[in-house]
Amino acid sequence: MLQPANDNARVERRTGERHRVLLSGKVAWIHNLQSSDCAIRDLSETGARIRLADPLAPNDPVLIVLRSGAAHCARTAWRHGAHVGLEFLDTVDLTGPVPAHLDRLRRLWVDQLPR
């Protein structure tokens, strides 16, 4: 995220190199059964910029990258309507065994796989 340093310059605070992508994703919340589709627009090792299908969705989701099966537990860094910047806190590979409390995330990912 950019933060104004003065009137003429902006300082980059992002620590990971960002890559423009257009990937399908799913956002889910650990503490309730809600999930929503999203488009992943930028992705790095440390975060992502997504566009939510439901702009009224709660903060701090788990972002599931449908192509790779990676589930990123995240903190909402910023929000502008349906566009949300996420900072990744932890990542889980849904292609293998997962802890019991994350099994619902794995099922969400498996349900999205082509049959």
C-alpha cells in the first residue's frame, strides 16, 4: 500500500514483489460459514489485491487461490469498495492433509475443481 511521504512523492510499503494476475479465488472466514467468490488482481508472497463479488463481506478472510490450492490466512490492509488489499499471515497447502479446523477450507477448494 502506498502512503504519502509528502505532497509530491509516495513511499512504497509493500515488502514483496507484486505480480499482476487474473486468477479466480474464494474468500472464506474461519469464524463463520460465509464464503464468497473473488477475482485476484495482484499477487505476491506477502499479499494480494482482490475484487470481492460481495463488497459488504467481513474483514480478515482466508484467500483460497483456486488454481494452486493455496489458502492464505490474511489481514485486511485496506479496502475501497469491492477492492481489498490483503496481507498474508500464514499459508496452508490444501492439496494435502490439513488440520481438522481447516477441513472446511479444503472442501471449498475441492468443490471448485473441474470434474
